[in-house]
Amino acid sequence: MIKFIAKSVLIVTSFIFTSSYSNSFSAVAKNNTSETNPPAIKTGADNYEKYLPLLKNKKIGIVTNQTGILSDKTHLVDFLLEKKIAVQTIFAPEHGFRGTADAGEHIVDGKDPKTGLSIISLYGDNKKPKPEQLAGIDIMIFDLQDVGARFYTYISSLHYVMEACAENNVPLIILDRPNPNGSIVDGPLLEKEFTSFVGMHPIPLLHGMTIGEYAQMVNGQKWLKNGAQCKLTVIPCVNYKRTMPYSLLVKPSPNLPNDQSINLYASLCLFEGTNVSMGRGTEKQFQIYGSPYLTKTNFSFTPKPNFGAKDPLYNGKECFGEDLTSYPKLTQLELKWLIKAYQNTSDKTKFFNAFFTKLAGTKKLQQQIESGVSEKDIRAGWKKDLEAFLIMRKPYLLY
């Protein structure tokens, strides 16, 4: 097998982008200095003076979706076509190119009605680009907005794209974006026997890395098939530190409608492996939780089909639980709601399902909750693994 270049190429720029935004999903980022107007964060996509020269006279494939936009909300695909870049094919992750499909919904190949370009789905049976799908492509671009959770499948798509690029000698350029949960590293590490599309690497549930940093780690740790490494270039963000708050321009997926849902996502997504709803089929997805089997409270909701949930769990049934829409910003993975729900459910034998172990990446967490282990003691069990992970990831950090 041909060996590829292992060392990631970091392209650095000093250009400062200073505009700001006003809507609820605005890319506003403030640092911890006393500056009145600190420089705004500039994403890799907006760092185009650094990647456009690399694309000249090349045939390009792009892995992206609705999050692949510039600061003025121009989509990356439209921007590149405007710059006369020869875009050949769009590769779409879970939720599709326009980001409208339900979680887990089968995505089919097709054409983009605006540009006429072919769209190849990387979700379902075809998670990894095939050699014939990469034929004639000189460079692949990857531009997706991640949220920093191990089971958010955009990093799983990244793995397979990197692997395909390595095997077919296609260089990969990642346009980096901030991680809105970039200051949090927490949760149990994935155990190898529980590897799946919602957990592909031995990392904690919240990894605290940007997608560009993550790609460098996948390459450097030789996590691709047969230890392959792809020729990787990361176009970094400018004026970004992982401790900065960061608000997104658009929804990263249909059921993450705002900053609160993105911050609560990792903690509440564990409910996907239980009989508890986390608000799909409401306007407060991943900001509330409840079920018909929990103790009745003053708060309840009734899921109904809506955008992103055509047939939500407990469709039309009243669910009792908690409203977390005003809960203070999390700085760690929270288990207290999961533990509380388990303790209050009417039939504990029906609380967990088989998916929980895949999400947790270990059998231990379910066993600990069922045995009544305290959250403090559960968290203490992660400490050694988290310390080792922080050391392991350090060479791959850019910010």
C-alpha cells in the first residue's frame, strides 16, 4: 500500500476579520481580555486567501452541509463556484446537504437544485466514499460544524473521508471551525469493543477539540484502517481560543436549534439510550426531558411531529420531566438528570435500551447507575483516563 504524508500542514494567517452579527445564531466570540471590541473569530472558510490558491486548476470534492458557510452566510459551494473553482461533487453527512433530514433518516444521493452538482450521501450504507466516487477528484475539502461530542456523527464521517482519501491518494483540506463546547473535556472513554458510528475512537464523550485538531489526532494516532494516514491540510480559525464562547450562524442539525441545546446536547443525548424523551417533537429539543413513566411534576410536554422529528418518541402522549431552557451554561458532562430519571421511573427494567451502551461507550455507566453509585464516584472513575487523554491530544492542538 502506498504510504502517504503523515504530518499535517498547518496554514497560519494573521488577517483579522472584524464584523459581527446580530441574530440568535450569530458568530459572536469574546475573549477574556478587557478589550471593549475584541477581534471577531474568523473561521477556516473565511480564511479563503489561504486555501483558494491551493484549489486553482484542481477538481474539487466537498464534504459539507448547511453549516459550510462564510460569515455573510454565502454557502461554501456557491462561493467556490463564484471563484471559478472546479467543484465536481458534494458529499453529504447525516441530515443531508441542506441539513433537513431527521436523525438516523436514510439519505439518498441526488442533485443540488441550485447548482446542479451531484450529491453523494455519506450516511446509511455508504459511509465511506468509494474509489469510483473519488475518481477525477484532485482535492477533497471538509467543512462541517461539529459540537464536540463523541456521538455527533460528523466526526465519524470525517474518519471515513480521511480513510478514503488516504487509500486513494487524494489530499484533504479541512476548513476549521470553533467547537462551541471547546472548553469541556469530560465523560467516560470509549472502550474498543463498543466502537460504532456513534463512537469510533478511544476518546471521552466530550473531547474539547475543533474538527481540524481532531483530524490531526486521527492521523497522528493512526486510527484509520491499517494505520493509513492521509495528506492533511488544516486551514485554522483566527482569533480563536477554546475558552471563548461561540454562537453558531445556523443550526448544526435539525434538533439543535440554539446555543442552549448545543451546550446541553451531550448530557441529554444519553437519554436516547433510555425510554425518556429529550424534547424531539417540540420546540425545545435537547433543552427538556421527560416521559409518561416519570413522576408527575408541574412541567410536562406532548411531542408532536415537526421539523426534524416526523414520528417522535411518545408522539401525542403527555411527558413529565424538567425544563432546562434557562439552566446555567454547563462546564462539564452532567449525569444528575439521567440518574434522577432512573430513580423516578415507574419500571426500572424498561428504562435502558441497547443503544445506551453505544452512546456511553462502556457498560460501566449503566451498571453504576443501576447499582446506585453516586455521580461523584462515577466521575472519579473517569479521572485517570481523562488525564491520559489530555496528554495524548496535546500535540494536535492548534488553539
